[in-house]
Amino acid sequence: MKALVLEAPQQLKVGEWPTPRCRASDVLIRPIAAGICAGDMQHYGGRNPYTKYPLVCGHEVCGEVVEAGGDVSRFNRGDLVVIEPVVGCGRCYSCRHGKPNCCINFCLIGLHRPGGYAELCVAPEANVHAVPAGLDPVTASFAEPLTIGIHACRRGGVAAGEYCLVLGAGPIGLAILEVAKARGARVVITDINEERLAFARELGAETLSADDKLLPTVLEQTQNDGADIVIEATGNPKVVESTIDLVAFGGRVVIVGLVKNGIGVTLPGLDFTR
């Protein structure tokens, strides 16, 4: 089959790739729309130490079922579906406790397995989800990043009327923004990029620049309490550290951003307990 093959950093071509085999518990999918994640750009730029070339990227995938394995019961040929790209091992602590996304031996479709930048890709039935009627494939391909926003708001217990401060207005921060607004929260989002803040305002958020005025402004807006919930979506260690100052005593902090491997974050012990 044809695929978009990343042969080495910044060496990308359309070429031949082995056609995936559909096992009994698998679903074979013809991708229709596939997003470009920051992780895909890291593979392209050679900035991810875990990348092994050549590979076929693409883990934000919506497509049509071409074949369902003999043990598959939920899908038929022609169904429109999206994939959940993290495949758990099923054996480790996280998998045994229903958290395959935290699997210590996790396998990512689009990195450890060929992804959606190809004519065909394959995923276990457990990692395939039906697209609701009336939702177009391009919109549906955002399911994977959007669910990060849903998960963050669930973990933080975002509720109507609460002051929800989102640090970072990138794609994940914007997903968090939309979910928090749907839950009825007052959403305030920060970033150093004014273009991102302008887009956040189009989505209905209040915006603040991520500068030295951020903390006093948040305290002013919350009658000196701090935010009910702070959701960090930058991966910047200094931003992670700032969450403790920005949140109210007894409030909640959710860390979504990925700090680079080996980089420490310092939190004041007493404030952390509070």
C-alpha cells in the first residue's frame, strides 16, 4: 500500500509500506482524515528520542472500516470510526486497573505501530469508537485531542460557576477551554502568544497575557482567593510551578502538559498540601 513514510528527520516521502494484517480482534480502517499533532512534528524534526525510523505517523485518525476480524462484534464494513491510539499491554498495574493510557508498556499507533498517514491502518477493536451520525470525518478526527480536554475537566471536577484558569492556549488548552465552558465554568485562559489568545476569545474565553501581571490579576478577579481550578497545558516547568500560587487553598490543579524527560519541577511543600 501507499503511505507517507518518514525515513529520517525531515525526510518524508510517499512510498510503499507493508499492508497491515487484520487479526481476529482487529479492525482494518481506511483513513479519511488524520490530524497533525505536535508529536508528529517532533518525529519529523528529529526531536523525539524515542522515534525509530522509518515510520508512518498519524494517531488522530477518522476513517471507514474496511474489514472486521472474526472476533469483532461492534463494527461492520463501511462504519465511520475513530481510533484511540494508545494500546495497553493488558497486564501491568495501570491496565489491570482500567487505565491503559498509563500503561508502562504502552504502544502508540503512529509511533510503535504504523499510523493513519497511509491507505490503511489497523487497531484493536477495544481502541476503535463509532462516529455519531451527522459528524463529518474531519471534525471527528479531533476526537483524540478533544478527549484530553474532557479527561482534564473530569479529573479536575470543573463545575458550573467556577473560575477555571487554563494555562496555555495551544490546541489542548483550547480543547480544555471548550469543555470547561460547556460545563458552565467561567474560563480564563493565558498564553504568551497573542494570536492564540485572539482565537481563544473567539471561542468565548476571557484572556490574560502570561506575564508578571497574571497573578495579581487573577487574585483581583477572585477576591484574593485564587482560581477554583488551574489546568496547566504548556509543559513548561516554570508554568507548572506557578499553579500553586494561582490556585485557591483547597482548590484543584490538573497538570496536562508534558515536561521534558529528566527536567524537575519544584513545588513548595506547605502550599502543595494546602
